Amino acid sequence: MDETTGEFSATWLGLREPADAAARALDLVERLPETVRTVRDLGCGTGSLGRWLSPHLATPQHWIMTDLDPALLLRAADGMPAGTTVRTQQLDVTDLTAADLAGTDLVTCSALLDLLTAEEVERLAAVCAEARVSVLFTLSVTGEVRLAPEDPLDGQVAEAFNEHQRRTHDGRRLLGPDAPEVAAEAFGKAGARVTVRPSPWRLGPALPALTAEWLRGWVGAAREQRPDLPLDDYLDRRLASLPHASVGHADLLAIFD
């Protein structure tokens, strides 16, 4: 994989890490059981979630970093703070079983659920329920974007982007912005106590590199979905004078008593 480009590149993941950390709902961490010691991070990327969450948990901690990309797994393992031990595993989240979660106290992920299907999220909930493992899933996109100042095309871009996030890819209909609601329902039906909190990104001129890169990706997905929209001039306008942006995400905590 090219580490400088793409939705899962190390460069993009590093660029968004401060905004991710500022957005996550810390009050959900405070509701976690005090017995959390072993954490499995699904789709861990460079380990951003682990670096954020680890200081808020008691030590010692053991983290199992799970991802499909071996280069990202190496970065995740190297970047974890003191007081943790780390094991890496190259695994697709959809292949996770209850046996994999033996001895695990918490399952986490960040910006992952929207890339799954409803069936995959329901299976994940069933696996966690069988293992009786709490989950903390952060930064699932909700599709709500507010820009200031407004532009007449904002609404159409947002609608096209959300359609793109819900696209069918390799025979899989992705959840996109439906992920938080589907996950909350799935874990509730599986017997968990579920709490959902908003965790929006706050972007704008104070974060110029991230805001510009997010705009390019947001508009690029919308253009792929709706090539009829006049988006070249729109993107040029937005990049020339970066707007303030609230980009909707949600965090979910599910605890099996």
C-alpha cells in the first residue's frame, strides 16, 4: 500500500489523529468496567485509538492490535505508550470469533463500522455477546456535515457523499452513515446496555492540512457518486477559503452484564 495516499494510508491516519482524539466521547471511557486490562483493537491502523485510550485505563494493559495491513500493524505496536504490552494479528474483522476473544476485556475500533455491512455488524455483536466482552466503538460517520459559511452546493455534496458511503462494493452493501444506528440496535438485541454519544470532528482554518484533505476526499467521493454535479469550481472555492466544518461521528459503548 502507498503510505502517502489513500483512506487508510499512514499519512492520512496521522493527519487525522489530533482531530480524532479531540472528538471522542471521553465520558464513555469513564463508564468502562474497572477490570479492563486486555484490549483488542479492530482495524487498528497506526494505533491512534490505543494511544488515546491507553492513558485513561488502569495499568498494566495488554493490547492485541488487529489489522489487515502488516505495515500499519508494525507502526501500531511501536507507538503504544509505556505500561502496555502489545501483540499484533493480521485478521479481517469479519473473521473474528468468540474464541479469538477469550481473555479479552474490551473490544475497540475507530472509524470502522461504516465500512461493514448490516450482517457483519450483527455477527460482530453476536460474537461479543457470546464472549461477554464490552465494546467501545468510536468515530462512526453519521453523514451530518455543517459548513460555515454555507455554499448552495453543500447539501448536494453531502447527499452524494452519503450515497457513496452506502454503496455496494464487491457484493457488500456498506452501512456508511447508517452504522451507528444499526450497531446500537444489534448490540441492544444481543443483550448489551448501549450508550451512544456524538463525537463530531471540528475542522476549519486552524487545521488547514486536515481540513483541506478532508474536503478533497469528501468532494471526491461525491463526484464519484454524482459525476453530473459541478464540483470542480466548488472544491476550488472551498480550498481557497477553508470553511469551519462540523463532521458528524458517533461513539458507542456496549456492556454485557
